[in-house]
Amino acid sequence: MTDIRSSIIDVAKKAGVSIATVSRVLNESDKVKPETREIVLAVINEMKYAPSPAARGLIMRKTEAIGLLLPDLHGEFFSEIIRGADATIQHQGYHLIVSSSHNDPKEIEAALRFMRGRVDGLVVMSPQVESELLLDTLPKSLPVVLLNCHINNPHFDTIVTDGFGGARDMVSYLFSLGHTRIAVVKGGENNIESQERLRGYRSAFATHGVPLNKAYEFDGDFTEASGFEAAREILELEERPSAIFTFNDSMAIGAIGAIRDAGLRIPNDISVCGFDDIPVAKYLSPSLTSVHVPIHELGAMAISRVFDRLHKRTKGDAAHIFVPTTLSIRNSCKKLNGKSTQEKEMIILR
Amino acid sequence: MTDIRSSIIDVAKKAGVSIATVSRVLNESDKVKPETREIVLAVINEMKYAPSPAARGLIMRKTEAIGLLLPDLHGEFFSEIIRGADATIQHQGYHLIVSSSHNDPKEIEAALRFMRGRVDGLVVMSPQVESELLLDTLPKSLPVVLLNCHINNPHFDTIVTDGFGGARDMVSYLFSLGHTRIAVVKGGENNIESQERLRGYRSAFATHGVPLNKAYEFDGDFTEASGFEAAREILELEERPSAIFTFNDSMAIGAIGAIRDAGLRIPNDISVCGFDDIPVAKYLSPSLTSVHVPIHELGAMAISRVFDRLHKRTKGDAAHIFVPTTLSIRNSCKKLNGKSTQEKEMIILR
DNA sequence: AATCGTCATGTAAACGTTTACATTTTAGCT
DNA sequence: AGCTAAAATGTAAACGTTTACATGACGATT
């Protein structure tokens, strides 16, 4: 058990050198005699001394931490982002600080305030965040990468996944299977990602000349429970849809539970597909068809981008990376009568 | 966009007061005239000044952060721990710093070193951690709560879930359904939680006088993929077990995928049960029977404990909390012929 | 012996904030 | 107006580290 009160002054005294020499030893300067180094290291070990991050941070102006601000921490989607970020940060001399804003503007601000001064770079994934808040709260010199924030500001590097295209393609795929009555479970009024996906859903209807049915649009909040509830309502419709498309896999999983409880079979009685393609999707019964988002890679990409800025590998104008989505076709969607297999393959290869 | 270089000195100069007055305004001292306060706050807002956490930490010796060190970050189990911790820390004037040790001793040490000086309290969930490392690395004054670490040291508060009892009861429940050929997917050689659960599994066999079959013990690593692989091997056994018990739900989900791919039905052809009762378990088809661990509450409890120490609400001897597990009986386990329903109810109500 | 250059080490200031104690200002009373 | 006490504000030191520049020691050369 070490005592927080031992400082570099105590170590220097005990080793019989100056505090500068102790600092040099700690920071691996070559301006120290090997014999002196040995002595100092022995004292450091004996006293179990560790430098104060606050003092170091104050003088060096770096914290050796990278912040990751997420809208929520629930489930595999976010744990995959974190894992990608974490894997990328490994062995880079930095640590990851994860925080959640609970999708609340006040809490976004509080989290940003906390991060400021505590991180050397920041990844923000928050559909609700506005560039003004970021500009007001964060120092100009802090590398910031926005992930699915839909902010177009020349100051920030952004990475955005193609929610519109993914949803459009999934609905097109369902059309190719013969489905025209397709219910959708959305992700919330203020959620820009949900809005993009809804736009894709509607776009596919327009493109294929299939009439839209507003009664097939249901509210959810990206949780399993909200997907369960929405599916229960969907199953009670007079004219039941032949497929349910949820805007994330967690809601698809909840919908699967409701369908199971209603004694219906997937995909025989009703097809289900989701968005994100979280790792669990492939193990479900049946395996879930989902818009594939390279989640782990998103986290990795964002952190890489921060490092590029931090290590001056990238300067100048902000980069805007658009990450395409693909379809992971599995077994949760049934082909209805009347469509050919060729159409299915055409969509996948797009 | 704020400039990192504006300091309390700049604010004081612009407001025409001393730095102590600015500090008093920032820290809501009542020793400031309202008129003076207004002036200073206006300047602070205009300059978008925020205090340096490093400087504050250096003088106040607190960071306003609580650390949570997990063995891994994958999936709903850990995201539920984080969520419980996060919910408990809300509005307490602290933020959560999450880190992962990847179950590697070197990385445990690195993470502890990073946390030291950056957190005011710490929750450690790491089966592999040893008390000597904690004692060597962390200051005596830092509140530390160990979660499922199986360390018995008078210095640390501990919270331990009943892995032994949960596994024993699950196996007993399977016996009550008539299963005697029960395969188990373990969680890794060095994992103490897996060892406790294995001990419970074996204990139930001994208690019920059912012969143990070492060929039914399979290695996994708590991931879906390892559960998938283990189940594939299990399904190829000459004398196939009638039930698979995995030491966490992620492996159960993987096993479900392998069973599905083999064209078998759960529970008609083979029963499956897991451990932890992560949120997704109840939505699976069929819903998964699992040893219920109050995951979210664990995270909450651990943080509460840290706060108790931090706010001096608890002093003296370390507390050791033992958290019982219960069974969440759902639909993934079939009753074989020959056992009564009364035995089933008796086990649940224990 | 004196001088010069290199290496190793030490001294002092800086970083940005908080706060104990000193000083000034203000309000109320005589 | 003068005095007193309380309120408000200011000064200076502290916190623990890093590092620019100063200093001292040593070896080589003339």
C-alpha cells in the first residue's frame, strides 16, 4: 500500500540527488549516469513512488487519455464501439475514458466539461450534439472526431455511416422477397440516425412505386423492450405486415421475443430484420438479417483519426468519412411467392 | 472554440478583481458581493473560461472521477455493470472512468497505474487480480471495492456473487427435469469465477449421487464464438448430453446458434441454460433459462460502496458482501419424463 | 598549469489553481 | 466624526512535477 504523500522531493532526498535527476530517471533521459539511475530506481521501487498525473498534466499539458463520449452504454452495439476504440488505443501510451451522455443535452454538456482538460483527444458519438456546444466547450487545439453526429463543421473530422442507404437497401431487399407490407420500428423523434434510416425506408417505397402506409411506422427507443412493445402492437394490426424492420438489432431482438410469445414463427409467419449487425445477430434462431455496420471498425477508425491529429500526421481541413453499410442476409426473412432469386443477388452486390 | 491558454489570471485581469475572487465565484463562496459575482461570471462566460482539472486536482487532491476496471468490455454483461455504475454515479458530482484489463496481468497493472492519481475511488472487477498488486500500486487512502475478485484482504471492501450456488442450483434444477447427461462449457483455466461455477456443477452431481462425466466438461472463453464451437463439439459426442449448461449467457447464445445450425430444436432436442441472465436472455427463441445475477445492481452496489468510503459514511473494517444468485426459469429447458413438478418449485423457492 | 569541451547534475521558475491569513471596505452605532 | 465589527477582497504560498539554463567535474590538449 503506497502513501499518496511521497513526492519527487522525498525520493530525491532519499537517493541523495536533486529532483531534476529523479525526473530525468523517471522520464528516461540519457543525461543520467547509469550508477545514479540504479540508485534512484531502487529508491522509487522501495518507496513505491508514482508521479502525480495532475502535476505532470499541469506542466506538460497532456493527460495521456483519449475520451469517448457515447449516447448510451447499453448492449453490444456500444460495447463493440468501445472494443474497437480500446483495441486501437492499446500500446499507444494512452488510455480510453468512456462516458455516456444518456442522450440528454445537459448531460452532453456536463460530460464535455468533464472531459475537457482530462483528455488529449475526443471522440463524440452523440446524435443530439450541436456544433455550437462543442465549439463553446472544447479548446481549439483538442483533436475531436465526430461519429455519426451529422454535423458539418469545417473544424471537426467526422465519420458517418450510411443509415439512409442501409435502410433503403434493406427495404429494397424485402421488396425483392415479395414483401410490401413492411412495418418499421424507429429510434426516437430527435435521433438523426433514426431520421436518416426512416428517410431510406421511405425512399425505397418511392423508388419501387410501393405505396407508403404511415400506420406501419412505430416508435421505439433502440432498446429491446421498446422493440418488444412495438412488435406486440404490430401483431395486433388488422392488416398485419409481413415483415418488421427495426432501426437497430436490439429492437429486433425484442420484436423476436414478442413474436415468439404470440406463438408465431420467424420467418414463416412474419419476417424480421434489424440494423447494425451486432455480434449476437448471427447466433439467434433464426439468424437475423441485418444492415451491417462495421461497428468495431468505427471505434477503431475514430481513435485512429484522433491519433492522426494528435501526432500531427494530419493537418489542415477536417476530413469527412462516409462509411457504407451492407446487408448481412441471414435467415430471418422469408421469400414470399412471386419474386426471383436474381433480384436478391443483384441487391447484395450493389 | 475556446483557447486552452486563458487562465484564472486573465479572467481576474479582465474583471478587475483578484484571482482569489474569481476562484471564490467559481466555487460558489458566499464571501463575494453579488455585484462582483455578476461581473466575474460575465467575464467567465465571455472568455469561455474553464478551470484546469490538473491544477485543481493538484491543490485539492481530488479528481471527481471514479474508476471502474473490468476484465473485458464485450457484450451485455459488462455493459449492464457499467450502466448500473453509471446510473449510481449520476448527479453525484463524479464521473465514471471505465477501463479494461483484457484479463491480462500486465494490463491490469497498467490500468491501475493509469487510474492512480486520476480517480478518487475505484471498483476493480478482475478475476485475475492479486491483492499484492493492488497494495503495491494504489494509495492507502483510495477507496477500493473489489467485485468478484475472490480476494480476502482486510483492506478492501468486496462484493462477490454466488457462482458456486448458482451453478449448483441450475444443475439441481436440470436434475429435477430429469436430465443427468449435462454438458458444461467453462470459462477458462485461470478464471476463478469459472472455477467456482464448475465446483457448483460438480457439487450438484455429488449431492444427487449422479456420476460425473469429465467428457462433458468443455472449455470456452465467455464469448459467443467459443460457446458456438463448444456446442458443435458437444453435438458430435457419441452419447449426446440432453442439456448444455454454459457459464455465461453469451456462450449459451453461441451454443443456440450451433444447435440451430445442426437442425436441432431447443428444448425439444436439447436443453440449454446459461449464467448471468443478461437482458437479451428473455427475448431469445426460446427464452433462455439462466442463473440470475443482478448485474446492474452489482455495478450500482460497488459504486455506492465507494461513495460510502469517500464520504466517510463507512469506516473501519472492510465489508464483504455476498450476493445470492437465483434461477430465472424460462423456456429453454425441457422436462424429460420421470420427474415431478413439485421438485422444480422447491428449488426455485429455496 | 591553464584552457576548453563535454557530460552530469543542480537551481529556480513555471504551470493554474486554492486558500490561510492580511488588508481594505462597508455598515451600523454612539 | 469616530469607532467597531463584519463583510469583501487581496497577497502570497502551496501543490508536485518538468525543464531551461547555470554550475561543477572531468578528461584531453597545448
